[in-house]
Amino acid sequence: MAVWALGLNHHTAPLDLRGRFAFALDQMAPALHGLRQSHLRHPEAAILSTCNRTEVYCASDNVQIDHTLGWLAQAGDVPAHALRDHAYVLQDGQAARHAFRVASGLDSMVLGEPQILGQMKSAVRAAEDAGALGQTLNQLFQRSFAVAKQVRSSTEIGAHSISMAAAAVRLAGNLFEDLAQIRVLFVGAGEMIELAATHFAAKNPKSIAIANRTLERGEKLAGRMGAEVMRLADLPERLHEFDAVVSCTASTLPIIGLGAVERALKKRRHRPIFMVDLAVPRDIEPEVKALQDVYLYTVDDLAQVVQTGHANRQAAVAQAEAIIDAGVQSFMHWVDQRDPARGVVPLIQQLNAQADEWRAVELARARKRLAKGEDVEAVLEALSRGLTQKMLHGAMAELRGGDAAARDATAQSIARMFLRGNPSA
């Protein structure tokens, strides 16, 4: 069974390109169905899609990377060559190592951050619900979760970690003298917004408002934060009321446009607005960043801030990598046990290549003799003798070499290989 992963992340692709490949959870089932149908042999499949990455994991009897890349390129409406320039492809042990590192927070923008593990578990549940997760990928991900748990319990990889939400609060503190005097608007009501709202609420701002497409979910979060709830449709008319805006929704198009922000600035008499767009694709039109009195940060802009404390965690990385190495070896051993031929495939390929080379040599020699007019029977006899000698040469040399014990073991192996049809062997 072959395992492969194809993806792009904050290391390899810019924000706007990543946004083209974002999949909301409610899009997973049809996406996985389309992915599997696009392959010659329907593979096991799962899709991990977050602010920082989109990764496709597959398992099948045969590697079908080109089909996977072609499907993902079509899903993002970009040429395959453009995706290839920003994508990484990993197979078998390297794919497992990558999955384990992602689950453990070693491949995140925030080293050691815990949110990715929950996002990975949600991706696995979505694949299970879509009927796309087979035994091999299920093993891969369950082992990823076990490795991540061991990394977090055995190392200090998460110590001193600064989350994206905490980074947003820190940046806001750089702009506003007293966060207790600002009004904060959160757009969306998902996990990331809840985390950001918790961090801002700890600073006791003057007011907090939650704008969400559905009031019911917004009200649940607002109730926990002591916040006001408002409809998303009311946002353009009320945007000017807020000093800080943090947005993270699953919208495929920007929901805060340049015009709305310009009108808000006029009403505010150009008092500054601090804005954080944690969504991929973007919630806030990128042109907003050019406005003089707006301080707009995206997930990629926060990268420098979240690296604070990075050096303090590097000592734990080596420990985490050792745990991951052991996990990869264990997973690949499990894969090999399920497919006994997998470990000897390279040897089989070498044997076939050697046999083809011998056959080509003897055929070329036979054709030359036939071209000279030699007797056909004599040429065929020489051809068969030449092939036989080549095939037996190595075995004969081993039988003549080594000590008595080695020769006896060799003789038994050779008898099993070459004399299987002989009852006396």
C-alpha cells in the first residue's frame, strides 16, 4: 500500500494562493468524492485545510500523484504547473513524518501551537463521514494523534508559545495606549474568533461585539464574553463604531470591502482602525491595507510576532523529532507487515533488470550468429546455455566459497530456489 501527501502551506505559498485551495468542513464530502473519482483507482483520502495549509493525504495500491495534483489544481482553478511550483509531494515514510510533525505543531507558524491537532481531527472525522478513510489512512492519523500526545506530554514544545490571537492583542497594544478604552468587533463565531475574543476580553475593553451570519451561534459566544451580538448584514453601517476589528469566517469572498472601510474612516474623522484578518481566503479586501488610517494584519503578517520565544522551544524540537522518528518507523513496519512484498520490491526490480540485461546480451549474440548463416539449432543451443550459465553462476560461486556451515546454509537456500520441482530436493 502506497501513501502520499500533496500540499501547500505558509512556507511554500503566499496567502492569496492558499486561499484558492481552502475547503470549509461542509465542502469536504463533495470534495473528497470528486478527488477519489478523479483517480484511476479510488484511493483512501483526507483533506486538511486550515489558515496556513491545504494538504491532501491519499493511500492506494499504486501511487497516483499526478492525478492528485491535477484534481487539486482544478479545484483551485489554477494551472497544474503553477500549483506544482508551490506544492510539496511526500511519499510513504516522508508522508508519515510530515503528518506526525503537523499534528505535533512542529510545522506550524506558531511552533508547538495546539489548534492544529483539533483541526486535523476534524479533517479525519470529515473523511470518515464521507466514506473516504480506509484502514491505512486511519492508522496514519491515529498514530499522528498518539505521537502528538506523546510530544506534548514529554517535551516543552508548547512552552512560551504565542498564539495568533495573543499576537493580535500584542499588536493592538502597540497601537492603542490603553486597550481598556477601545471597542472591539469580532466577525465570525468559530474557534479562532473564540480564542481571539478570549484574549481581548482579558484586557477588559470598553465593549465587545460579535457579528455573525447566524445570530444563534453569535449569541452563544457573546453570552460567554458579555458581548453584544449583531447581524453580519449590519456590519457596513456600524463599522465606524469600532477601534479594532478581528475577522475569521468561512466566506469564499471578502465580506469587508474597501468602500465600507473608507466610509467608516470618514465617520470616525480618520481615527485609526486596527484590523486583523485571520481568514483564508481573506475576509477583508487587501486594498484596505493601503488606507492611511488602517492597520491591517493578515495571518502571514503575524508570523514575525509569533516567533517570539521560538528560540526557547528549540531545545524541545530535537526530543520531539526523536519521538516522531520512532513513530514513523512503527507505522512503516505496520504497512510492511500488511504488504509482505513491499520490502522486497526493490530487489525484485533489480532481479528483473539483471535478467533483462542477460537476455539482451544473449539475444544480440544469437542474432549475429544467425546473420552469419550459422545453424539455427546450434545458435539456440548456445543461447540457452549462455542464459543458464549466467543464471547459475552466482549460485555456483556461493557453493564453492565460505566455510562448511555457510556452504550448507547456501546449499539449502539454492535447493529451495532452483529445485522446487524435484521431489528428491
